[in-house]
Amino acid sequence: MASSTSLLKLISIFLFLISFLTTQVVSQSNQCETTTNSCTNKDKATRLKIIAIFSILIASVIGVCSPLFSQSIPMLHPDRNTFIILKAFASGIILATGFMHVLPDSFDMLWSNCLQENPWHKFPFSGFLAMMSAIFTLMVDSVATSLYTKKHTEVMPESREDGHHELPVVSSGHFHGHHHRDIKELNVGSQLLRYRVIAMVLELGIVVHSVVIGLSLGATNDTCTIKGLVAALCFHQMFEGMGLGGCILQAEYKWMKKAIMAFFFSVTTPFGIALGIGLSKTYKENSPAALITVGLLNASSAGLLIYMALVDLLSADFMGPKLQGSIKLQVKSYVAVLLGAGGMSLMAKWA
């Protein structure tokens, strides 16, 4: 329960910070001229946004919860090949989200003509921040894994008063069997802790970029843009949710923490849309403050998502014993990655 409360506080702080940054954006009214076209219709856009909230919420719940009910759906159990292939597909979507959606949006925003030539057009802030975000994620990933491992898997035999370790007096065959079993349990425990770190870091990265995406959708009154975004986000949230749900399942959290993580993933994009609707009268997506804030957040999210997709999801699975033991399963998983990344890349044409 304590760990669930800590996770709840951490994610709540992230949401508060994003909301606070958005408020600061609203408070600065200096902006470029907002363009209008035949697709600009505030009333119709509001109706589409409300539909988007419920559609994306349902898609997110289905995506993140489907792996969590693997007991009733045997094919989605982590030990099954189908689960590995679906996770590879979802990892491809997460990778394409970082490369094809979030990072290009950041470049567009920070290179906008609405921003001053110096410093925004003199230095590639998006690429730099994405790189630093990836390095920082590596640091958090490494340090968190080290701390969790020392805290939970440090198993020492009982000591006598003279400081020497007391070994059990048993036959050699039984001792070796017990020793190998302890090593195996230690390895399983380390892998479980690794899964938990991956799930938490991935959750935080997804929460940040989901709120930003929702905010952008909620603030716009361009109905043509909204229609494309709703379809793309439903597809994106469902399969990205499957990837996160798979990580949560492998982490073997208690049901309360699973519920908390699934809840926050499901509501962050609808929360961002609602926040955008509430601020649509004062929030101007072309204002310098909005472009800088959202552009920097997007760059940070892109670095985190790209790192997580390549290192903690794809590399960990493809270099693991399950896929290394079967070339056929590797080929199927590579096809799944390409389909996921290709499908999400194709979505960039409309959203």
C-alpha cells in the first residue's frame, strides 16, 4: 500500500506540474496571429472533443487492461508467444510515437517563426533536450534498478557472534541443490525488480506526453485536425496501453497498484483534452510561451519514449532467452515491430 501511495503522489505531482506550466502559458498573451480556415468551427469542435474524451478513454481502458486479464485469456499470458508478439507490436508503436509524432512536433514548435531568431533558431533545442532526456532516463533506470536490487534482493546467511558465516551442515548433494535454487530465485527476483522499474518509468513518460497531446487537441477548434487526431489517438492509446499493460503484468504488482497505473494511463489524455477545452478561450497554441513550453515537454517525452522502446522493451525482449531460443519467434516479432512502427508512422500523415 505504501508503494502504491508513493506512485500515486509521484504521478499527481507530474500532472500538477504540467497544469501549472499550462497556466503560465495562458498568463502570457503575446502571440502570433492565429490562422482560421473553412475547418474552424468552435461549436462543432467542442462536440467532437467531447466524443474524443469518451472514445479515447474507452480505447485506453481496453488497451491497458487487456494484458491484465491474461488469466481469463490464456493467449495473453506472458509466457505465451502471442503475448511476446503483441508486446513487440506495441513497442513498435511507442518507438514510432517518439520518432514520428512527438519529436517532429517539438522541432516544428521550437523552429516556429513566432519565436525569436536568437536563441531558438540558432540551436537545435529539440534534439538536444531529447538526447539529454534519454541520458537522464538511463540514469534513473540504472540507479533505480541498483537501489531496488540492493534493498530487496540482498540475501545474506545468518552470522555467528564471532562474525563468521555459519553454513548449514547437510549432505553435499542437498547443499548444491539448495544453492542453485537460491541463485535461481535471486535471478528471478532481480528480473522482477527490473520489470517494475521499467513499468514505472514508462508510465511516467507516457503520462507526460499524453497530457500534452490531449491539451493540444482540446485547445484547437480545427474540426479537420480533430477528426484525424481522434482516430490516430484511439489507435495509439489502445496499443500503447497494451505495451504498458504488458509491462505492468510482468512486474507482478498487487491489484491496487495495477489499478492505479491503469487508471492514470487511461485518464491522462482525456484529462488533457478537458484541460484544453477549459483553457481554449485563453490558451493560444501559437503564442511563444505555448510553443516553448509544449515544444520542450514534447522533446523530453520523445527522448524518454525512444529510450524506453529501444532499450527496455525491444532490446530486453529480443536479447532475452525466449526470443534468442527461437529464430521463428524472432522473425514474427520483428514483423510485429515493423507493422506497429509502420502503422503509427502512417498516422503521421493525418495527425
